[in-house]
Amino acid sequence: MNDSTVTLPWLVIRQDDNGNRYRVGRYATRAEAQKIVDSLGDRGHKQLYWVERIGQNAGA
């Protein structure tokens, strides 16, 4: 497998106080993405962080 075939379907999203959303990173597993969310929360960041799967909101 080369780098072009790696699938990273899990996103960590951050929402700031103004409602703007930003992608923090992409990850191979939900568990990996959740670790990032947990570590950011543990640092005392006041923004909202969560995990989404690419395409989960398609058509919404």
C-alpha cells in the first residue's frame, strides 16, 4: 500500500465561539480521532471539538 491508497475517513472538527467550524485533522480510525478530541479537551481549550465520519451528513 502506498500513501495514495490510505483512507482517512474520520475528521476532528473544532467550532469556535462565533460558530465557525474548522477541520483539525483526518484519521484512519474513530478511536484515533477521539484521542485527539480528548487530549484537546484535557488541555482546557474552550472551543467545542467532535469526531465526524466523512460523508455522514451527506444529503442532510
